[in-house]
Amino acid sequence: MGMRPLRRAREVRDNEPARPGVKRRPILPVTLKGMVVAVLLFLGALFLANLLGSAPAQGPGANPVFRETEPSPSLVPHALALLQAASAKQGFPRLVWERELQGKSFLRRGGGCLFACTQQGEVLALDPRGGAVLWEVSLGGWISSPPLFRDGNLYTGNANRRLYALDGRSGRVLWFFPTQGEIISSPVPGGGMVFFFADNDSVFHLVNRLYVVDGKTGALRWSYETPNWSKSPPAVGDALVYAAGYERRLVALSLENGTEAWSYQADNIIDTSPALLGDTLVASTVDGEVLGLDALRGQVKWKASLPGPAWTAHDASRRLFLYYDRTGTLSAFLPDGRVAWSFRREGLLFPLVREEEGEIMVFDDGGRVHLLDSASGARTAILHLPFTDPVSAEADDGLLFVASGSGKLACFDLAQVEWLFPR
């Protein structure tokens, strides 16, 4: 009732013929125009403040640290999007090819092929340039972790309690090794051998066993049994192999026969793989403690604290230890324990960190790839993917291969990007 007279008066005014010498009042009041101009000026001031405040202050001799400055959450969504777009160049990499797989899959490249292992037990070898299937085999049980490619062979664990070795050129099964339970961690290489964990399918009396088999024949070299359960693969050095897990114990075993060289008792559960760089071994606990140990003796070199839990970023730089914590910060540690740089972004996927020609690719749960300079941590660009659920990725020779949780596998050309927001 109250709005009808106003609506009727507006219709009469709009249909009324113009009178000579009488100017019609503008529909948009001057005061409203002023408010719009004021809002635009305010957003411009905030944008300049964001740019000026993003540069970290460094004193003489300070260790350079890069940390992305997040825009103020009090901004309206459209203004927030504008500020994020202006902070880095953004674009869509050119899609080279794509195909549908049977659900979630793990990717690995090697021998001129791209290998995809699906959770349905299918293993495919694809032409990386065109996406054509070169060969395909079915192993039955589901595959729960990325495979290993080494010396022309593809090694993959299976829920049917077997580690398979496949010929990378033909897909022929060379051998398989039976285990006591599911193989839930990725196999890793070292000294012509393959290292992998399997559990014993028990809930109340869980026992984890580290198997070491010959990479060519599948013959057992030695095994190590422990209640130190872990879903993360070990780290393999020149003389020792390192394993950790829920027992809070980090152990170093002889590469030759599996005898224990030293052990370290951590304060909390070590939930991710140890990482080895030179003579420094680094491990992290679920409460965020990062430990740097002497790899030969097990003595603590340094400790650092992150907002726990902290996870190892797999397949990362060979010059840095990369750790991701619960605040969404990726920290790059030098072997001496100093933090070289850090990058903060909520929703980062810590298992999806790849390095390609000095540039680190960090994926997030929105289908974006953040390209970081490996030396400084500065973000150079943001690439947008056509799906928001990446679960596995590989990079090779300017190409990016990404598998999604919904079963899509896509190849992108990193050299041809349609830049929407160039910086």
C-alpha cells in the first residue's frame, strides 16, 4: 500500500511530455553520485596502501623473507577480487589435451611417457604431447599412492597386498612382491633397491613393515618391522634409510642389511616423510616442531616452531626444505635452519608442490596454481585451471599435467598463457 503511490507517481512523471523551458530532474541524485565517487576513492586508497604495505622491511644483514600480504577481510567481495587480481598477473594456460579416467588418479612421468594409476587399479601410459594411450593394464585392487619410475620400470603398490614392477615401454608385469597388508605409501628408490611400507591390516595390533626389494628381480633384501606406523615413505641416503611415524621415533637403518644405526625420540607424532638434503635430515611433528638432525649421527642441529601441524611438501626443491602449516603458510628452510622465505595463502594443497626450471608450483583447493620463484619465494603469476579439485600433478618440458578428483586428466602448455591480468 505504501509503495504504490510512489510507483504510480514515477510512472506518471516518466510518461509526462516534456514542457518547453522546464528541465527534468536527474534520476540519480547528486548526493548518490558523490557517494559513488567517495567509495571509488576509498578503494583506490586501500589498493595503494596494500601495494606499499606488501614490501617487507629488512634491516642490514637481515635474512630475506617474502610473505604474501592478504587483503583486508572488511572489503566488499568485488573490491577484494580487484585487489587480488592486481597483486599478480593471472591467466589461463592453453589446454593441449584432456581425457576422462576412472576416478581419482596419481601421475608420474618418465621414459618419455606420462603414467596414470587410478584408484580402480588401472595403469595407463600416455603420450605426453597428444594424450594417446600407449598401453593399459588392470591390477585389480585400488592404488592409494603415486607410483615410482626408475631405470625404465614403473613400480606401484596395491590394496591387494602386492608391489608390482611393470615394464615402462610395454606395461608387461615383470614381477610382483606379496606383502603382509595394504601398501599405502609410495615406493622410493635407492642403491638399485625399492623401499616401501605395508601394514598388517590390523586395527588393534597394528604393525608396520618396511620392505626392501631388488629393483630388477623383486627379491627381498631385508625387512624391518615396527609399531611405528606411517603412511609416508622413508627417505633414502647413500648409506642409511630413515623412517618415522606414530611411535614418535625417527630411526636410521643401514642400507645394506637394515640394522639400526641410531634413533631419535621426538616429542610428538611424526606424520610426514623425513627429508634429506646433504648431511641434514629434517622431520616435522603434528604440533608444528621442525627438527634438523645430523643425518649420520642423529644429533639435533636446530629446531624451529611452526603453527602446527606441519607437513612436508613432497617433490619440492632440492635446495630447500619446504613445509606447510595449518595457517596456510609454505615455509622454505635452508639446511642450517634459517627460513629463506615464506608464502601464505589459505587453501594450499601441501602434497601438490612441484618445481620446474627454478619455479615452484603450489596448488590450492580452488583450482589455482601459484608460481613462486624458488630463490626468493616471490609469486610471479597465478594460473587458473578449468577444475577446482586437483589431486595429482606433474610438470615436464613446459607442460603441466593435472588430474582431478572427479576423473579428469588435462595437459596444459605453460608457454602459452592467456593473460587476463598482466602485471
